[in-house]
Amino acid sequence: MVKILTVCGAGVGTSMMLRLFAQQILDKEGIEANIEAADVASVDPKSADWIITTSDIADVIRGADEKIIRIDNLTDKVGLRLALLAKIQEKAQ
Amino acid sequence: MIQEITSQSRIRTKVDAKTWQESIRLAGKILLEHGDIEATYIDAMIAKVLEFGQYIVIAPGIAMPHARPEEGVIHTSIALMTLKEPVVFGHRQNDPVRLIICLAAKDNTKHLEALSDIADIFGDEAKLESILAERDPKLIYDML
């Protein structure tokens, strides 16, 4: 099972929105995942396979560049789906 | 649904604001007047941006300022505010901002459906444009 962290500054708004959409996308694909929302101050990049966050927050998270999926338009679920599935395929190869 | 945690009186249209700080303060004031937050919450929303950047600009033209539940939330609530003139927040892709969705979340669950609605409603470009053009809060409430 993949472990995904969605991260924002407060852990209740942006990251919750990302968690919700990532869950919907992966459910539809039949991919089992454990997705948690976190605030950037308490995030441990090592505890996740991937981290979904916005560019500003991504710049603050250190030492996890290859794990990070950057999403800057949260109303664009299609874009999130493409980015997420590309990352999953990358791992499968 | 988003309608359950906002109201006509929490929607303001064509508000005059010059800076991102002023925009957040004015939107926060709507929640403050309704007893949804304590005054400290407004400063906390601005502090989050100063600390972590403009990640609250969640989509082109849309900012969703918020802070943590323990930073002064009394009730889960949302205020919507459209701006008379677009305001530059300093986001790399999504500037300038024309709509503020001010979020106060009391816990990690009650507002989740509203967040999902936000993406569906404001991700619909035609709907977003009609909301931005509308002056009557009642009609915006009905569009949600």
C-alpha cells in the first residue's frame, strides 16, 4: 500500500482538499493508499512514499524533492490525476 | 454542502481592498462579526502566509486564507468576498486574486464536504465568472 502525505501550512484547508481529491482519484483507479493530511511544521518526509503539496510549501520541505508532487491549482482535479498517475507509473517501472 | 457553513450575510461583493493583507483582514472581519472566530484568528491567517508563502492562493484568481482550529475558531464557517479590483498576492501562477474564501475550521472533518464543493463550484470557469460579476449576495448564495 502506498503512503501519501498531503501538506499545507495549517493542515486543515489546502492539505485536506488535496487529501480528499487524491483519495477520490486513487479509489477510482482501484489503488490502495493511506493518505494523510499534515501541516508543514510537523511533516516527516521519510514517513511517506509521496508528498502532494503546493510549490510554496514544497520549497520549505527539505530533502524530499523526488517524492514531491507539486499542485498549484487545487480546482484542477484532472491535473492532479495526471500528476499522481505519472508518479505511480514511474514507481512501477 | 458549502451552503450549510456559510450564509447570505457572510457573502460580500465588490469589496475595495488594495493589498493581500487588507483583503484577508476584511474577509476575516466578516467571520468575526458573526462570532465565528476570535480576532486572533485574523492575525494567524496573515502569519501563515508570512511564514509559508502564498500557498493559500489555491487556483487562478482564488485565495483561501485560513489558520489552525486552535488559533481562534469558534464555529466552522466560510465567508466569501469578491474584490472590486483584483489584488496581487504574490503567487507565482495564480495572481491576481478576485475571490477570497475565508475558511474557519473547528475540527478536521466538518468542513470537508465544503472543500470538495469549493473545487467543483469554483473550478467551473463559467460559474466562477458569474459569481464574480454578481453584486447580490443572495444570488451568489443560491449559486453555491
